[in-house]
Amino acid sequence: MLGAFQDKNDHATFSNIRLLFDHPYIDAYKTSIEISFVTALLGGLFGLLVAYAAIREGTPRVVRSILTTFSGVAANFGGIPLAFAFIATIGPLGVLTVWLRNAGWDPSAHGFQLFSKTGVEIAYMYFQLPLMILVIAPAIDGLRREWREAAANLGAKQWQFWRYVGIPVLMPSLLGAIILLFGNAFAAYATAYSLTAGSVNIVPILIGAYYTGNVLDNPHIAQALAFGMFVVLAVMMLLYIPLQRRSARWTR
Amino acid sequence: MAPSAYLWLALAAVYFLLPLYATLDFSLKENKAGTPCCTLSNYGWVIHNGDFWHTIKISFLLALETVVISLLLFVPTIYWVHLKVPRLRPVIAFMALIPFVVPPIVMVVGLLRTFKGTPHWYYAEPWGFLATAYVILAFPYMFFSLDAGFRAIDVHTLTEASQSLGARWTTTLFRVILPNIRAAALAASFLTLAIVMGEFTIANLSAFHTFPIFIQYVNESQGFPAGALTLLSFLITWAAMLSLLLVGRKRGARGAVIAGAR
Amino acid sequence: MSYLELENLHRDFGTVKALNGINITLGEGEFLSLLGPSGCGKTTALRLVAGFDRPDEGRILVDGRDISSVAPNRRDMGMVFQAYSLFPNMTAQQNVEFGLRIRGRHKHERSQRAGELLELVGLTGAGDRYPHQLSGGMQQRVALARALAIEPRVLLLDEPLSALDAKVRVQLREEIRRIQLELGITTLYVTHDQEEALAISDHVAVMYGGVIEQMGTPAEMYTSPATPFVAEFIGTMNRLEATIVDGGAGEVEHAGMRLHVDAARGRRTGERVLLLIRPESLELEARTNGAAPNTFVGEVLTQTFLGPVTRVKVSGEHTSLIADMSTARAAALPVGAQVVARIPSEGAKLISLPDDGPGLPVLDPDNP
């Protein structure tokens, strides 16, 4: 960490840090944060919906088991295999792409590119969603059936239950889960790299570039980059703490 | 089953299964591009490869080791925090994010330096050095899963009830608390298992011969079996989890008990 | 004029027949308890009325309208659950206001009504506390206030006092009844505690195995149980299997003894019956020489102190009987004393036993 503050000659300096605010570094941060944010929120939302669908009464228990175990594998499905699978699905010659083209709608003609930020986001969802499902499932278990029934009995529709009782009760766990998803995406490297061969500019890739010797100007830059990541995550945590406290003020 | 449940589960199924299907489709082709379906030669190649079985075994055992150590380490800790010092929770959450920030190379270098003086068996075999690294890596996932699980139960009441019946801490922990956070603990274990079975960078940098290393090698040297290998590794990891689930179900009591409900 | 009607309700869960043809009618403002052991179907019936479940057959009518297919959040009923039903993320006040909030009432109106109700259930000032800061009894009071806030047409209570301790239970049940009478609200109450049911209801329906064994006023249920199960379940009862020997004169035979019982008149000779005698009807005296009619000879086995009354268990040659008497008198008949128990001929009831029937249902052999 300390290396972040040293220059080429190992003298103490802030110049590395200042450099971070220039292109391409600042772009890398922006992209990283955006991707992480988007996939965390979307993963959080859809993960909650899918997890709830699998856990609620009325759904056979086996569905939950399948979903949970599958999520366990999928949550760590990354890097080359994941990139590979998505190339095979929605890449230029992918199964879905071909199928859509045959049905008359050409994705690339509409501006869709797998090797882009959006493509990376779509691929990231493959491990963000399951991660969310796994983390939020126990919290959903804690939603007592009596609350749902009491709410219905008092006249609430489904969405009203969620708005006044369900989500507030889940909020502390939700926040934790989303932070986790953010961190997960932020640190993800291999998938983006494989998918884009480094063309999508995110921070871990930059760091990797330094270590693999692609650009070896100032080794401390890499450390500065890492430090920058650390700062971003620290900021997230600082946001998380008061939010979490507020959402849990009704517990002991 | 509620219609909205069908909807979301169906959508999830499509999203998850489509890429897998695409991989399957690809894997059934021969070594030359553009051949029509369908051949199992790629699968045959994988299964008859000695390295495949060797590395899978190593990774799987490593994963189990990591899971056990992580659970032993983190469950009591998080339990303690929830019970006695809830104020520490955000602090630990913060610490839990650190593994995300640290680039793998840094972790390897750091660990190598830290464990310089340790005996050879720890250093050179994956069971010591790599397991440590993986426990650290698994920490965020363990923490947030278990945290959600602990929030969903009434830790205080359960503990007090158990203590009033004369149980020691260990009994309370294993017989009362653990069964009630079973869902969370299993989720955390699955994540850890998958992490270990898929972790490449650290293993590579510290020169251990694990399953992901093997996958990478195949990916780089021969393209077509890679698809088959991907699917197989996916299926095998999934099977490992199902077995974990069954073990958890047979031994432990039923999951989260909601008192008062029929 | 019936306000709430359960018409021929059936509900099966797989092979289990939870409800097998239930018919219940409540008039407006009436308080009816569904009483029975676990698994008898009483909660199933309640949940059908609330709308959390659909009957396989039969209808539910409120004020003449069939509501069987109405969603639970549109039925305008207030329900109090057994436990854990307060929303944990809201204060007591917010919980009570919830139904009004859903209905779009303004903040001022909601707040006022919530205040009224909290006062009604005796919790003024506790409005700002969260559920986990309230005792069990207080939580249930809040739950009651919450259910009443929406001015429901029907009030449903699912064993609301089961999770509370004894003293609170007695106190709270009185309050529930008081409030119910004050508001005049039609109420369906589920419980397994027969004392509770008898104490506060206008009518009681005893359920067992998915059917209603008997329905009537508490007094009727107590003094004239219609089936062996009801006799066993309500209060404590001495049960003697007997056979009619002379229907004209009203004589039965039990364990070799002839007893004169008014209720036996008019029955056909040879019929197997169950003699039911309440403990307080038995007359216990120290044994003297000479045999009086309708008496059992025996020895005092145990005495159980119940406050003003003492329960004395007498054991004879073939029979055990339980007699309740004032503690003062019981002191004169200590354990081991030789006594005679006289059955007043008018004090015994009779139920016919099916000839090939399974005999008496055994509920709790240690607690007759």
C-alpha cells in the first residue's frame, strides 16, 4: 500500500495519486464503478425476485435446492469459461444471435456488441445474480408468514406488503448483499479481460497490465491504482454503515 | 404456485441455461470448425486425461478444507459479534471488503513473506499455503452470507434459552445456533467451494497444480475440448454442492424453524 | 338472523380430511368459540373464513353475501394471530395505523384512531415502542387494537392467548370479551383451552376430527354433553360404562352394581350407555355401616388442593371416581379414609355408546 506514495526513485510523493485523476486512469475508475454499480443493483433486484420466487410457499422445496446449488456454482463461474460461454451465446456467431437473426432481428445492426461495457455487464450478471440469491435467501427465510397474512388481512395488496413491511425488514441484509455484489464486480478481472482482451477499461485490468509487464513505466502506479480501489471501497463502506444502522433501528 | 413465481424462475432459467446450452452445442463439435453436430470425442478426451482427475481431486479437497476452516473460524466470530458487540459489525464488514481490493499478486507476495519461516509442509503443499489464501479470499462471501443468516434469527433468545437449560457455549453454538443458520452456512459453503474450484490467479502465481490451472492450460492449448471441459467442471462442481447439501440435510436438523407456524 | 355463516365446509390436505362438513351460524354481535384439540380442524376453518385458504366444498357467507372467492385483503375482517404477527419494523402505533394507512386515511385521523384503540386495550403511552420491546401480553393487545382499527365486520382470533402465561391469559380474555361486547362485533374465536371458551363465549362449538361434535351455550355443553368426546373434553367428568337393565324404572347396571338413574328412563333394556357424573355432583361421606342405594364403596386415594375446592380421588373395587368438595369438608376425609360416594339419581347424564364402537376416546389419562 505504501508503495502507492512513492515515485520512480522511491521518494515519497503524491504525484502517483494525482495521476490517477487523468485519463486513462480516471476513466478506468469510472467504468469500473459504473459496471459494479449497475450489476450490483440489477443483480440485487433480480436476485431478490428470483430468490423469493423459489422460497415462498407454494413453490416446491426442490426448486430452492436446485437454485441454491446452481447459484453456488454460477456465482464463481468467471474468467475464460464464462466469457467463452457468452461468446458462444450472444457473440457475433453465438447461438442466440444466429437464432435472432434468422427470426429477422439482427442484434449487431441495432448497436449491440458483446465486447463492450454492456456486454461485460450482461456477462457479469451471470455471477452477480447467483451471489445475490445465495446471500439473501436466509434473510427471506426470516420473513414470517404471519406478517404477510396479517398485512393481507388488514387490506394490503402484495406490493403494499413489500413496501411497508417486506423491504424494510430485509433492508439491512439487502444493503449488505448489494455491497458484496459491488465489491465482487469491482474486483472481477478475468471475465472482463477474456471477453474484451483488455479493451474495456477497468481498474483491475490496468493493474494486471502493469504486472504482466505491458506498460512498465512506474511500478508504483499499479500500487496507486490498488490504493484507489481501496478508497472506492472504503467510501462504499462509509455509505453502508449509516444506511445499515438506519434500516435496522427497529432491531435490538 | 404463484404466477409471478413461475415468471421469475422461468426467466432465470433461460438466462442461466442458455449460455450453458451454447457451450454444449460448441463442445459437441469435432476439432475442426464448422462441422455439424454431434460427437463426444471432446468429452472422451477430457475424461481419459489423467491430469483431469488428479487436479480435480486436489481442488476438491482443498475446497473442503477451506470450507471447514472458514466455518470454524467465522461462524463463532460472527455469532459473537452479533451477540455481544453488534457495534463491531460494520467494522468487520469493512474488513470483509479488503480481499476484494487486494490484487492477487499482492496477496501472494504478502503471504509468501509472512510465512517465510514456516515449515516446509505448510509452504510447499497446497493444503497449508493455498488454503490460507483461500480462507482469506472466502471471507467476504462468508461474512455477508452468515451475517444475513444471523440477522434472520433471534440470536439472543436462542442463546438465553439454551443457557438457561444448562448448555455450555460450545453446545449452544453447535446444537442450537448452527442448525438455525443452516441455510446461510450452506450458502456460504457453496460459495467458498465454488471459489476454490475456480480460483486461478493465486494458484498460478504460487505455482500449485489445481483444477483451474488445468482448465487454463487446456483453454490455451486446444480450443475445442475447452468447451467440454467447461461444462464438465460446471457439472462436477454442481454435483459436489448437491452432495454437500445432502450431507447437511441428513445430519443437521431442519433449517430455519419458524416457531408458531404450523 | 345470521351474520356469519359457514356452510358445509370441506377441506382436504392430501388424504387428511381436515374439515368434513362444517356448518356454523353466528348472529350479529355473537361470540362463538371453536374448541378442540390440536388437529381437529378449528384453525383450518378460521383460515378459510379469513381467506388464507379455499374450501374444497361449501361456502362462507357474511351478511348474506357469499365471500368464498373474495381475496383475503378484501374481506374486511380483523384477525389476531397466535404470535409474531406484529410488523417488527414498526412501532405499536404504526402497527395499529397500518390498516388505516392502506385505506388512505389521513395522518391526523389515523393517529387519533390509533390512540383511541390503544387506550381501549389499555396501552396508552406504549405507542412508540417496537414489538421486541413489548411483553407477549402487550404484543397481543397491540395485535387486537390493530385488527379492530379498521372496524372489521368480523373479528377472528386464532388462539391469541396460547403463548402467554396463565395470569395474563385470564386477564386478557376478560378484556377481549369486554371489548367485544362494547363494540358489538361478531367474533369467531379458536382455542384448545376449554375453560377459556366456556368463560367468554356466547356459544361454543366443540370440534374433533374435522367435524363439530356439539354446539351450544357453555352451560349446555357443560351440563349436557352429547357425545363421549365432548364429555371427556369439557370439564372433568366421571365416566362409567353401564348397561340398561330396566328402562321403565330407570335402572342401570355397572360393574355388578345396580344404580338408579333418572336419565335411564325410557331407554331400551340392554342398551350400552355411558354414565356421566360431574365431580361436584358426587356426595362423599365417611363410611358407616349399612348400604345405601346408588353408592360406591371405596378408599380415598389422593387429594388435590385446588384452592376453595379439593379434588378427591376415590378408588373402589372396580371403579375410580373423582369428587369435588369444599376444602373444609375434604379435610375430614384424608387419604386412606374409607368412604362412600353417592350418585344422586338426577345428577347423572347418559349418552349411548355405539354397540361395536371404539369405546371412550382417551385424551389424557393422567388428567381426568
